[in-house]
Amino acid sequence: MNWSALEALISGVNKYSTVFGRVWLSMVFVFRVMVFVVAAQRVWGDENKDFVCNTAQPGCINVCYDSIFPISHIRLWALQLIFVTCPSLMVVGHVKYREKKDMQYGASHKGAHLYANPGKKRGGLWWTYLVSLVFKAGFDAGFLYLLYHIYDGYDMPRLSKCSLAPCPNTVDCYISRPTEKKIFTLFMVVSSALCILMCICEMIYLISKRIQKLIKRKTEAERRLFAESHEMTPLAAPRSEFRSKTSLRVDPTASVQNLSNIKEEDGPPPKK
Amino acid sequence: MSWPALYTQLVGANRHSTSLGKIWLSVLFIFRVMVLVVAAESVWGDEQSDFTCNTLQPGCENVCYDQFFPVSHIRLWCLQLVFVSTPTLLVAMYVAYRNHRDKRRLLQEEELETLKKRRLPIAGALWWTYACSLVFRLLFEGGFMYALYVVYDGFQMPRLVQCDQWPCPNLVDCFISRPTEKTIFTVFMATASSICMVLNMAELAYLVAKAVTSGWRGWNQ
């Protein structure tokens, strides 16, 4: 199991992701896994060999190294990358489960389909996707905090003082390549923070899209309910928008013969 | 995820590049990535173990090494290559988005595979995406070359550096391993980087000229 196998596994998730999810995936694999593999691992390669303490006491260097580096940055990042990419497998699993259910349904109901599109994020799959996002952001944040807690910040000091047994009194110990390590630590921390931000953006996007859909469905339902409950009864014929003025109304019974019988109107009708 | 995986990603996006873009990709992978992996890494492999200082003081070598090599050349070049390849992924993402949109909107009867095989002409939004990717590439290349120049005061590797950082006593002479070979490779990578920058500028000029002439022709029609 190596990084390319993990990448092949995770790339399958790309089909069911949103735009943010795809950008997140590229960011993780290009900026984090790739930089980790080709650059960061080399920087930490000689950390034990080139860790030097100002003492001839045997065993002191081992003990001091162990107390200063309980777990190497490289191992923490490898674990972080594995944990952060795995929640996507939840989504792949759920889609495969849906497809299996669909196939079984089709077999028993003569070709009918249970899901129009098993990959569309509706119902249970939407919740699985949201939960996977929460886990991704959670793991990333958790590991960032862990790194901060173990190493008292993201700084890498050039010199650390160590006074554990068997070291005599206090011994100066020097870390190898502290500046390069600090640069790569900051790089990995910043890319983790950007990935967390992308996860949060994606969550907001998913939730707002869902709320939009729900509101639209609600207004559609309300409109339909209104139309159904208020039945159209036969009313008077709709009035023409060009209302005829009474002064210009023509009496159909009037004719030249009985003109004198018609009373004259009292001026223009009052305006409504 | 390593160089071969990045290569597959970039080659996919290459279909929509101009000929200069294709040349750029070959220069990038043959003269830069391959040289980095095959040669440069073995030259810099023993950089810390063979960094020797004329002192018995424990810790002095570590501190002096750290002062003169804040970031190793190899790491700077790896980061440079990763950052320079990233804008092409932007173009690839845009092409994927276009394919997806066209499949939904217009060509519902065509399969996504035939859509993927077609070559989009570089016009409209794709032109802008491509031009932006070229600008970013230039910025990253220039930025990293400048960073290397500033950090190491030029592209030459000195044979001797003098260090007076604590805990080194007074002034200590420190000797870098393989300085000439490192200088040769630094100059080689800087030259390859400049060639890539020239190719990118030529490609940008070509794109702008093409857009201007086609716009002018369209105007005249």
C-alpha cells in the first residue's frame, strides 16, 4: 500500500464530489502528498543521525532525541494524510451499496430501478457526504492541534537543552536543518488550513443548496395547496380593461324614431 | 503521488495546449524533473554528512550548516516544479468542467468519452484560463529563481564558508562537499528554468497575437 494506490482509491470519489471536493482532492494530492513524498521526507531523513549533543556520555543523545521528538513530523503527516483521505471512502462505499441494492431490486422487479441515479447526492448519500466532510475537517484540525501541542508551536529551535538521565547536568543538543524543517512545517500547516477551509466552504455550499431546494419545494407546495383549496367558481364575465364611459354608452333600443323619448344624461359620470 | 503521476496529469491537459506548450512540457520533464531525480539528488545526497567544519565543538557543524543552507537547492527545485505544474491543472479542471457542462446542456446523446477525446479550440473563457495559467507559471518560475538567487547570493557554491554562530568558538572554517558539481547543476537548472520562462513568454505573446488578429479579422468582417 503506497501513496499511488491510495490516490487511485480516492480518485474514484471524484465522480460524486462537488466542485469544491475536486479542488480539495487536487490540493491534497499535489500540494500535500507530493511535496511530502518528494521533498519533506528527505529533509527529515537524517534527523536521528545528525542530531548532535555536546557530550561524550553514551546514551545521552538517544534519550535526548527521544524526549525532544516523541513522534517525528513525517510520521504525523503520513498519518494525517491517511486519516484525511479515508472519509471519502465512506461515500464510495455508500454509492456501491446503493448500486447493489438497485441491482437486486431490478432483478426482483423485472428491470425497474430503485434509484434514478445512485451517484446523485440525495437522501442518505447527502448525509454520508456531509458527515465525511465533517470527519475530514475534524481530522485535519485534530492533527494540526496535535502537532502544535507536541512541539509547542510550529517552531523548530536550533538548540534544545536536555537534562534527563544519563546526561550529566544540562546538555546542549542541536537539531539538524532546523530552518528547512520549519519552512516545510509551515508549508504543510498552511496547506492543511486551506484544506480545512475548503471543507467548510463545501459544507456551507451543500447546506445552502439543500435549504434553497427545500424553500423552493415549500413555496411550490404552498402554491399548489392554494390553487386546490380555492376552486374557481363561475363569476361574472371579466370586465374589460377599457371601461366604457356611461356618457358614451349606446342604448341599443335607441333609434331615430324614438330620439325624443330618451332623457339627457347629467354630465360625465363621477370618477371612481 | 510522485513525478510519474504528475506527468500523467499534465499530459492529459497537454492536448489543449499550443505547440509551444507541448515543447514546454517536454523541456520541463526531460531537462528538469529527470535531471533532478537522476543526477541532482545524488550530488546533494551527502550535503550535510560531508559538510565539515574545522572544529571539535559539538553542535557547531549543525548550526553552521543551518545558517548557510536554510533551504536546500533540491527542495527549492522540487517545490518550484510542483508549483510550476499546478497552473496546467487549472486548465485541465476547466476543460473537465466544460465537458461536463456540454454533456448536460447540448450533446446529451454523445458519451462523455467522445467529449473527452475532442480538442477544444483555445478561444473565449479557455483562452483566458490558459493565459492566466501562463502568467502564473511565469510568476512562480521567476519567484523561485529569485528566491534561490537571494538565499544563496548568486548561483555559485563557495568552497569555504566562515561561520561565527554560537556555539562555534571565534570564527570557524567550514567546507562544503562537491561545490563545483553543485555549481554546475545549479547553473544547469537555472538555464533550463530560463528557457522555460522564455517559452512561456513566447506562448503568451503567440496567444495574444492570435486573439488580436482573429478579433481584428472579426471586426473587419
